[in-house]
Amino acid sequence: MIIHAANDKREGEGKMGTSVARRPGKRAGLDVAQIIAAARTLPWGEISMQSLADILKVDRKALHYHVKDRQSLLELLAHDSFSRRLSQTRVSEAADWKEACRIYTRDLADSAVELAELVDYLWFGDLINDLTLKPVEILFKQLNVAGFTDEEAIRLTTVLGTLCLGHARDLAQARKEVARTRKNLLISVLGTQKNQNFPNLERISSLNVDTYNSEQLTFGVELILEGAERMLASRQSQGEIR
């Protein structure tokens, strides 16, 4: 691809008014880190393969050596932002397994929430890829010391991870479409039911309960931890051998 510009210089030439050849990505030293850095300078809605090629001054085709398409580009950016934030997790400061789970889920949720619209490009399986291994190792050690079997630890951390990503996506959608929040949708639907009575739903719809805030996330986490604690205590009281 050749871009013509009146005041540009061809690389290695000093003449004015000549065309500038876009650099082929691999030979120009283009790598994933450069692609991510360039993408981070663009507003989310303006990110595209072409806009990125323009910033990097390479042929658009050169990007395909590292990134398949816009979908892959946004996934790459989401993973990078997520892992940067999550690398600061404080799981190692936890005194016991419950505190380790609380820190893990809070940092996981905060990392996902900060992605905003990009959270849709982060998938459940990516958590293992994007987590630094040391804090995950510490978390599983805490669960092992507490008495959880490895299978129970895997299932518990999976439930917590699913809760966190679900909360982040919930919040992103609520911020984008306020009219479609749970409360507003319920009120809207009830308003169409003129000939029927739903006293419980009407009472619920009148409450000012925010199901998108940190209190909702904490409620879910504590509910899970309480259930896990009871399950562990029940098994241990029955004298099961791990």
C-alpha cells in the first residue's frame, strides 16, 4: 500500500513530495507489545485494524501476522488490560482461605469491571491465562490447608470466577442501557399487566435495591463462602478422609 503525502519523505530519502511506503510488519520489527500499546491510545469505539495500521505506519496486512481481525484485536487488548490490573492482587496477604477468596474475587471483579465495554471480549477460560501463577498457587494452598479436596478447590474458584465476570458484564450493560436494568424492566412489564395482580413483584419493584453495586457482589461472594464452609465442616464432622 502506498500513501501519498506532500510533505512526507520516503524512508532513507531526503526528497520532498515523494510517496512513503508502509512498512511490512515483521521486517519493521512489529510485535504484539507495540500493537497493544498503539491500541491503548485509541478510544474504544475507534479501534480498528485500519486505524491501528495508520498509527503504526504499517500496511494493514502486516497486522494480520499477529492479529486476525478486530475481534482478535479487542480480545488481545482486553486480556492485556485485565492482566495488568490483576497482577497487583494481594492474595498473598490473606490470613486464611476465606480472606484469600475475598481478595481474589474483589481483585478479579475490579479488573473485569475496569474493562468497561471490553469485558465482553474476556472469556471465562481466559482467567487461567491472564492470572499470574503465584497468587493462584497461594489461593489453592490456602484451600488445601483448610481441608478442601483439589476437586472442591477447583469448583469453588470456578464459581467465584464466574460470579465476578458475570457481575462485571452486568454492570457494563447497566451503564450502557439504563432503561434495561432489572428494576426498570420489571416496572415496565408490570405496567402492561392491567388485568392481573402481582403483589410480591409489585412490592419488589418499589424497593430501591441496587443489584449492580459492590454490595451485590459481596452478597454473592459471602453466600458462596458460607456454603463452602458448611460443606467443609459437614464433611470433616463425618470423619471423611481426604
